[in-house]
Amino acid sequence: MASETRNATLLKIISLLFLIWAIANIFVILGIDSCSAIAGNALLNSAGAGVAIANVLQISKIVYVIFMLIAGAAGLKARNRSLCNICGTIILICAIVMFLNHVDGDWSVPSIVSSLVSVALPVLYFIGVRNAF
């Protein structure tokens, strides 16, 4: 019993960090008003490549936050390995897409730290899932 608790500890800690990080990202999304930007671009039928890439990154950020909330809740319960793996995979893909966006973008310290944390958390989540199940 003690080893089961110890093995799930990393998963639960990272799941809690997922929830905190997702809430912080919700404030970022609300701050840049991604949803209205996506709707506005769709209404204007903008066809530029820059607008399309911006929309993909905004949608990726929204998907990232939604699945991070789901993965955080699933990880805290530590009952469904397949749900944890699926959410973790989607989060990792979104995090990599957002990280690659920073290659040509903002290289400020907060942006770099945010990108690295966004990629590191899913990796640690997978380690936690592997240890817990």
C-alpha cells in the first residue's frame, strides 16, 4: 500500500501543477482575447498565412488548457491510465507546437521559462503515469 501511494505521488504533484498552470494560462488567454480574435478572423474570412498560423497557435493554446484541466483532474484521481496517456499526449503535442512558435518569436526570459515549463510538465506527467500504473 505504501509503495502505491509513493508511486502515485509524482503523478498527483504534476496533476496539481497542471491545474495551477492551466488556470494561469486561462488568464493569459483571456488577456490576449484569443476567442474573439479567432471569431473575428473567421468572420472577416482572412486568408493570410500569418493569420492562419496565429489561429492555429491560439486554438492550440485553448486545446492545451482544456486537456491540461482534464489531465490534472484525471491524474489526481489516478484511476484511468488511458485517459491520462491520451491527455498527456495531446498536451505534449500542443506544448511542442507552442514552443516551436517561440523559435521566431519572443525570446524574453518569462516567455522562455513558460515554454520550457509547458514542455517539461507533460514529460514529468508521463513519468508519473508510468510509475503510478
